[in-house]
Amino acid sequence: MASKLTSPRRWLAAGAALVLAVLVLPQAVMAADAFRWSKEVQRGQLDNGLNYYIINTGDAGKQVSLQLLVKVGSLDERDDQSGVAHMVEHMVFHATRKYPAGLKQHMESLGWRIGVNYNAQTNFERTLYMLTTDSKAGSVEAGLDVLAQFAGGALIPADALEPERQIILEEWRTKLGVRERMDRQRRALLRAGSLYPERPTIGTESSIRQQPAQTLRRFYSDWYRPGNMALLVVGNVDASALQPLITQYFKDLVPAALPTRNSPDPELHDQLRVAQLQDPENSASQVGWLLRFREDKRQDVDGMRARLIDRIAERALRSQVRRLAVKLPAGVSSLSSSRGGLGESTGSLGFVASVSVDGHQAGLQQLLLLQERLRRDGLNAGDIAREMAEVRRLNDKGPSQQADRELNGWQAMLADAVQADRILQDPLQKQEQISAIVRELKPADINARLQQWLAAPDRLLFMLAPGMSPVKLPTAAQVLAQQKKLATAALPPLLADKKAAAAPASLPELDSSGAIVREDDLGHGVQRWTLANGDVVVWQPQPKETVMRFAAHAGAGYRLPGAPTWQWQLAAQLGNESDLAGQQEGELARWSTARKVKLSQQQSETQLIYSAGVPAAQLEDLLRLYAARQSQTGIALPALISATDQLARQMARRPDTASEQASAQLSKLRYGELPLDQYPDEAALQALATPAGLATVGQQWTQLGAYPVTYFISGPADSAQMKELAATWLAGIARKAGSQPAQPLVQADGYHEARLAVSLEPQGSVRAVASQAMPWSPERAAQTAILSRIAYRQLRQELREKEAGIYRLNYKLSLDPQSRLQSELSFTSAPERLDALWSAALRVLERLPSQLDTAMLNEEIARLRSSEAQRTSDAGTRFARLQLSYTQYGDARYLDDSKQLLAGVTADSVRALAQEFHLARDLAVVKVVPKEGGASH
């Protein structure tokens, strides 16, 4: 059969796509200004209706992405076909006409692995089959062969369906939990009037168990037709060579008329619905207001104009809402706005207030007040101007950014466009059209769109409270009366924008200078300077870099004696967020923003680390900021009260979930009782939110800041300049010699297991953590990473492929620099199979050292070598290895050693290391099963 290939073109705007991804428009537009395809997209159509799209990325990359997009999902199912679209996606990997032993087996014989070389996804609207191959002609052709079997060769035999049901059931079971239950409730409210709430992609437990193979074959025959599919190829490929191969493999697909599709858009009504979302394990407390309306989806310049107005109005609204939320009443902690899509031509605008457990009425009042103010005042002219300027800025950059797009970016954009029947538009044409539209836009156009949204008659008020906390819902009539009253009331005046009114930010005078008392050459171009206060600077000049990298390590973790862990964390948080003594509120943040320097803080159980990356010109500002934080931070009582209030609200909203009970039990098995790890109660928080509590927190912050510090700095600065800056800003910071660093917890030896009957779902789960002492070295850590991948593969083969008892598992094995071999395994399953599957997993872990396949070892070694080759050229990796080298050895040897990190790694050396593992010996295991009478779905 003949096919047509559109001539190649060469432009697609990355930047303009960021402005409005939706500005890709359908080929059917035939007006004088009809949108043109990007010249990068080479496309064609076979005589049977199959469309194909090819993008040659033109780089030296070795990967090619091949995707088959089938425009069918769960939304297209009939009432008696629940879950069928997803089940078909699973079954096409089994027997096909060309590969009756199984398409999956054929792909495995090619060396392809699920999750690496092939995968598939189904959602409400489409099913996507994804392959990744190298760019060799034979590999790409093999990929086309496989996709053609997905498209029309599947047999869906009944005998293969039965074991696959178990895999799909476990996939369904994996998704169960509070998130899934809350998502289901939200979908029922937000998409009421459409079939989305009635068409869960995974189906139901009953439908998965009962759908016959015949129903799946019918769905496949109805929807897997060439006119309902598209082939997408992205990578270093020759389109002219691909075109005859596409014809060869796909020409025999038989076209047919498609069944009638279900509409994705909800029915809209003039109504106010009032509803509550609730779940025993929900922790959120909110009030929300949602407006639903039709959107202009015309695929022409008028539609483009409408979507540009939407974008500007949405972003200006966000800024306006943030400004209106500067001061909120008691019980309301935040306000936000968002806009989204609910179908092909339906949009939504939502406002949400986060509230305390008893703050729902206050939250509702704020949402109504917010909307009334927006109706009267409209959007801020400055916000509109800024957003229009941002559109112009991104549009100006559009065509020039195309060269920066990588394979994954092209892949995602092409799939989204083809799914929605849009064109990836020529960026030069798009740039010209957007410029013309923005030139004639007026603030009145943007405000008119906001008023249109606010006047939408289809409205929803929803409230949710933590756990099963009672909420008194108002009636629709009461809410409308409240809204009507506000419409004629005088509104309270707005507070002035503190940021706009504040004086220019500055830092107080600071003398943190001192001397460098010792200098050492650590080799490998690294120097160590010992400062007068006992701190150490490890400096590595990197003249070819553009960024100065900074890290400061102290032993001030949250597992220090003398206070609960939460209190050390609170002191670190407040110290890092507070202004300096004598500054106005927010002044330090404004100073940092103006100079574009930001210090990130990370506190673990044993360390407090600050890190940053800045241009060389901002290095002194960065060191000055760090020194001021260490020496001049003044935690204010209002900040402490606000933090403890927020913590109290979190505690009040904290339901006793099955997951949290399992985590607490696992900690107890590993470490015993830890009184200092308990969450604070109301009395403890109230006692801390006092002047005496402030003194305590201030003292704790001072104690954290007194720990000696090792600095790691690298970048293009001159060494003499770096020494001067270190002496000026770091050498005089007050430290306390002899401070004992925080110590990590060590897991108890032996096997310890607990069983909790607390799950609300028909789901069993296992969490297991193992720990053993083991000497660390970079080579041993790398070999452990190889064994981690192999253990995962063997566990997956045993529990999913052989036993068909799980869908997904998580396993990670690592050798950390503290010389502990740590592993964690988790999975879910049917409750009645949990113990048997755990026993099977234990057998895999016990036998791992004696069942290491040489071919698999060599495959994983090659994979690690490939990723290591990429890491060695990364500046961030080199900086991390500088820190690791000095922490472990007191010198910089690892910088050179890491270049040959895997040179001596062989299958035999990995196998030898595995003999030291005891993965099933020192284990803490928690099994969670349904509570009696509580598991139903």
C-alpha cells in the first residue's frame, strides 16, 4: 500500500511552547492563516488511515523512542466493560499472530527489559505503548515489528488472561489507600455530570475478576484500528529510510468505523452544590469553591487569542490572591487559586482556603469575600502588565530555544499534540501571531475574562476535615444569602503590601573575621585551610566552571541530647527562616532575593548542612549571608508562636493512619522505645510559645551554631581571593570546641516481626528493613549498587512473574559511608497471600549470594559503567565526591580514584562481596493486614 510523506521542516518553538502548550492546533484549519506544522515534524499517512510522525533530533544520541498511541481509554468503555481498556493493554504483551509464544518473551529475547526498553500506560483518554531502542537500523526495525503486533496482532487467549488477572488485581490493590479514596471523591465532585467518575481506568475488583476474554477481544477489535492510532518516532533516525519500513509493518492493518465515543465534558447547570469530602485517614482541612464553564477551544487565531487571555488572567489572579491573603483571620492559614481543564471544552477556576479543624466557616467567609473583592476591583494593572511582558519575553525566545530540546521533551510534546488532534505549529508563524495578538490586548480584555469566570453559574462549595471530624455544612440557600449580603456590604480596606512599602534591605554590620592558622595541600589540586576558630575550609579551584559551589557540614543533627528531636528541628527551621537582630520583618529574605543568593538547609539525624551555588560575583554575598545567619539571627516570639500554632494544627489534623502505625512499629522494632521521638502534645507546644520557651529555642539555635564546621568550596574564584574571603567572613564565627556531634541510631541485631490488623483496605503489605555492619569503600559501594539491581530483579521475577502475587515492589540495597549495609523491601498483596509471598522473598534474599547469574552481573556492571561515565563529567558529582573523600579519608584521593572506580569490578568481585551479605538475618519486619470488618471496597 502506498503512503505519503510530508517534506521535512526545521523549526519548533520551545520557549513559545512554554508560554502556551495548548497553542498546537489541528491540521484541519484551512484559513488564510492556517497553522503550519513545524518543519521538524515529518509526517505521513498510510492508505489504511494510520498516521505517523517522525522527529529526527539530529544529535549523536544512541536512543530512539518509538510509541504507538491508541486513542482509546476507560472513558470509551461501555457500562459492562469496566477496566477493559487497561486489561487489553496488559494482554497484548501475550500471544500474537507472529509471536504465539508471547510478545513479551520475544522482547526479552532481544535483551529488552520492562521499564527500561518497553512499557505501556492507559488512562481515561488513550493507551500508549512505549519502546526505547538504540539507533541501529535493526533495533528500530525490531521496534516497528513489535508495535505492529500491539496494533493488530494480539490474540488475547483466555488461558493467558487468568494468570494476568492476578497481576492486574495486584496493580489495583497497589493503588488502594487514602489518596485513591480521596481522589475518587474529588473526581465525583469536580467531574459530576460526566462519565469520568464511573470509568476508573483500573476498573473494579469485581470487573477485573469477571471480564471474559471475549469482551477484551471485542474491545480490541472495535478500537485498535489504524485510523484510531498514531505511530511516533523520535531520535537520531532517517525518516526516508523509516517510511518504507512503516509501510511494510503497518500496511495490513484493517480500517473500520469506530463505535460512538462517550463525551468527556460534564453537563453544566445553574446550581450551587454543597458537599463534604471525608476519610478516616485524611489529614487535610480545607474549604474550596469551584466554578465550571465552557472554554473557547477554537483551533484558529481567535482561539489562540482566547487562550493567551486565559493565561494572563490566571497568572495575574494568582498574584492578586497572594496579595489579598497577606492578613487572614484566625483559623485560616492560606488562600490559593488555580485553573484547570475538565474535558475537551470545559474549564474550571478554583479557590481553596486551608483552615484549622474548626475554621471552616471562617474559610468560607474568606472565599466569598475574596470573590466579591475581585468582582469589584478586578485584577491589578501591574500584575497584568507583568504577565503580558512575560508572554512577550518567552515568545521572543521561542524559535532560538529549539536546539536545546532533548528527546524526552520532543516525545512528550508530540504525544500530547497527537492525542488532542493538534498541530505542533511552526514557531516562526506562532511567534508572529502571538506578537500581533499581545500588541492589541488591553487590561479590559483580561479583566473581562476574570468576570466571566466569576459569573459562571455552575458552582461547587466543598469542605473537608481531618479524619472523621464533624463539619457543619451550610445549605446552598444559606451560602447564597451570605454571598448576597457581601455584595452590598462595605469591604474592609486592604493592608499595604509590606514588600512594596519597605525600605531597601540591608545587613547589619558584622565582624566575623579572623586568621587562617594553617594551610595544607591535600593533593589533586585541593587545599585545606584551618581557621582561627577551629573550622576547616576544603578548597578546590575549578577555573573552567561558572558556578561557585558551597557546603558547610556540622555535627548538629536533630538527634542531640537534651531535647526532643522535633524541638531541635524547630530550632533549626526558625533559625534559618528568621530575620537578623534589628532587621524589619522579611528584610533578610528581600536582601537575599535582591542579590540572588540563597542558602539551603538540610538537617539529618547526625548533621546540619548548608549548601548553595552562586556565580563567582556573588560569592562574598553568600559568605556574608552565612556568617550573619550564624552570628546575628534573632528568633522573634511571634515567629515562634506562629510555628507552634502551625505544628499544633498539624497535630490536630493528624489521623492515626495504617501507614503511620506501621512506621511507628517498624521504628520500635529497629531501635526500641524512643521517648524523644514522640510527637509534641498541646501542652508542650503551649509551654514553648512563651518568652521562656523563646529563650529555650534561642539557646538551642545558638548550640546548633556552635558546632565546628567543615566548609567545602569549589569554583572559578582565584585562590588568593578565596583565602581572603574565608578569613574575612568565616574565621571569626564563634564555635565551641569539643561539642559532641549527634549520633545515629543503630538497628538491633536479629529478626524481629510485628503484625498489625489496621488496614482499611482489602490489602496486605510488608515493610522490611535490614542493617548490618560492613566496611565501606567506593568500590564496595559501587558493587553493592550492582547487587541491589540484581536482587530487585530476582525478587520481581519470583513474586510477580512466577507467583503472580504482586504488581510492584520497592527494594534498595546500599552500603553507606557510615559502614552500614542497609536494605529496605516493601510490597502489597492479597492479605491471604502475604505470608507465603514474604517467605518467598526471604528465600530470594537468603540465596542471593549463591544464585548470581554471570550474564546478569555483566549486564548490570555495563549499565553502571555507562551511567558512571556520564557522572564523572558532572560538576555536581565531582563536588559531592570531594565532600565524601574528605569526610572518609581526610584528603582528596577519591577525586582521582573515582576515575577508575569500576575498572576492577568484575562478576567474580561482585560475587565475592555478596558472600558477606546476610540480607535475611538482621531484619525488622512489619506486616499490615485489614482490620476486622474494615476491609471493603
